[in-house]
Amino acid sequence: MPTRHTTRRSSRVRSRGPRILGLMVLALAAVLLSLYALSTSQSGPATGVAPRDTGRAAPPSAVPEPVSVPRIEILGDSYVGSSAEGGKGLSNWTSLVGTRFHGGSTPVEINPVAQPGSGYIARGATGLVFREAATQRLSPEADVVLVFGSRNDGRQSDPVMYEAARALYSDLRTLTPKAQIVVVGPVWVDGNVPDFIAANNEAMARAAADEGVRYVDALAEGWFAGTDGSLIGLDGVHPTDAGHAYLAEKIYPLLAETVSGLRR
């Protein structure tokens, strides 16, 4: 009897085995399906694309592009700088020109490179002629280069004056490749222009024409000629504050026209 009882119990255990195993398989399948459903709800479709946001998010604000401001380099003698007679600080014609640009809602950056006593050939207070000062001090990113003067070169032969001017204008094209170049020739304090100043002016104008550079003949236009004398200081050479205001009235239109041409 004990032997039979043991056999029936073993067969019942064996009969339950497949049923328990089946339940375990079903349970495992349910777990796997739950995990798969959870993963797809968090990570989007099987393509890997994130689920579309149903809310309307505000578009990112556009980053404004930096505004390009024309850069004007001005190379000249003490008429570009100041003196004891006038032209210090905001009274200088370069500052007055800059104020005119800003007042007209056309901001520019002006960099005066003044070489007192210097010229195309003469070495003044800095020991540099215009060509050397241009190489050392003008920005290669200049949009406009204005050369002013000079009355300091004294009596020169025509070939020497011509070659000094031509070499400067040629160098400026290399040093400031994108710049428009404008040259204002020497000025005199009245209409009694010395012959050597007139001769230098003629050589410079010819060199500018050969190099394709715009040349403003201030002597031919009569700058300072016929004025009442208050524009030049007691030293008989340098402009007063009124003289700098006068120069600003002459030079601003030249630069404004040139800057306007940059945008065409």
C-alpha cells in the first residue's frame, strides 16, 4: 500500500509540471509586452523619430547679424592732427566729419593718422613719410582711405614728386585692397600759392590719374582763398577751430559720396 500511494502522488506532480511551465511562459510574455509598450511610449516609433510635441513652442528668437560700419582711414600732416592754433578734440575736422555722419544716421569709424611736418618726401615729427606711415598704421580692413596734403614737401623736381606720389597710391591699393582711395592735394592759406606748391600739386594729380585714384585739387578749387583770415592761426600756417570747421564742410561731402558708393 505505501508503495502505491507514492506512485499516485508522483504522477500528480508530473501532471502539474507542464501546466506551471505554461503559466510561467505566459507571465514572462506579459512582462515583455509591458516593457515594449513602455519603451515605445517614451522613445517614439520604431523609426527612432521622437514623438511630435502637441504643444506650440515659440520659435527661437533670431540672432541679429552684426552691422557693418564703414572704416575710414585718414592719412595726412598736421592739418589732420591739431596744433596750438586749433583743432583739438571735438574741434578737429575729422571729429566734426564723424559727428556729421552719425547725425545723418550713417555711423562710420574714422581713424586719423596724422604725421605733423611730414609729406610724400618730407620726414616730420614722427620721422615717417606718408608711404611708411601707411605701411605701419593703416588698417588693411579700411573701406575708404583719404590722403590729405601735403604742403611740407618743399621744392622738388617733377620726376621725384611724381614717383613719390605714384608709389604711395600704388601701395595703398595693396595695403588696403578693398578701400576706395581719395586724395586731397596740398592746401594754402590764401590765394597766393607758391610756385613749388603748385608744381608739387600738379605732379601728384598726374600720379593719381595714372594710378586711377580720385584726386581733389584743393588749390584749383580755391580752398582758403578769399577767406577773412580767421581760419588760419597766428602762426600763419595751421587752421584755427573755425578753420577746422571749414575743412569739415569741404571734406564731409567727399567722404559721404564715397561711403554712399560703397553700398551700390
